[in-house]
Amino acid sequence: MSQFHLAQLNIATALAEMDSPVMKDFVDNLERINLLGEQSPGFVWRMKDDSGNATAIPVYDDPSIIANLTVWQDPESLKNFLFKTEHAQFLKRKKEWFMPVKQATYVLWWIPAGHLPTLPEAKAKLATLREHGETAQAFSFKKLFPAETEKQD
């Protein structure tokens, strides 16, 4: 088993309040899709509040920005969940619920196995990717770096 796990943050800006008709289909399926992720091979951890979801956890000053912060055993496990399960059908519909963004909305980085990333840590990784592009410290599926290239603190 690897001594590293893959952390993932993705953010999105909702087109409307979570309790609005615009967001209804997204919200109605959120718990089910999150459970699918948690039951997927390679899943390690997901940020969530006491209600079991993360949409109410403040990410930035803008309350319409929501985040998904997860940890996976490896990139293949995350890719499998994202693109080869029912999650993929919702990914194709993101324009129905979220504003288009020109800059990176997700980031991947290696963490020591057992470490649970914090939201400030994850936001710093996204800022690093946006500022410096793909590096061993913050990358995307476009250019995966092996865990051994990450310099651990």
C-alpha cells in the first residue's frame, strides 16, 4: 500500500441558492452521489458537515461557492468514480447548476497516507495551480505527477 494518498479539491459557483428550483435536481441527488463516491474502491475520506454534506461549509466570502474535498488511494480510483459511475452523468450537466469559469476549478496533490487535508490547505493548493500551473505540488489530470516527486514537509 502506498505511503501517499491523492487529495482533491473542486469548487463551483452555484447559479442560485441551494434551495432554489434551479438547484433542485443537483441537491436531490447530492446525498446519493456522495454515497456512491464513499462506497467506491479507493475512496478514503470526504469533507462534510454534521448533516453529511459540504454545501453549507463556507469556502470563500461568496456563499454561492461550494467545495468538494476528498482523499483517494490513487488517481485511478478517483478517475473511475468521476468518469465511470453515475457521477459522470451529473458532471455532464454542470452547466445547468454552476457558472462557467475560465480558471482551474479543481486541484490534485499528494498527501501522506493518514493525513486529512484542511480547507485552507486545499484552497492554497488551488491558488498554487492557478498561479504556477501544473507542478508536483498542485496539478490536475492533465499532468499527473507521481507521489515520489512531492517534497513532504
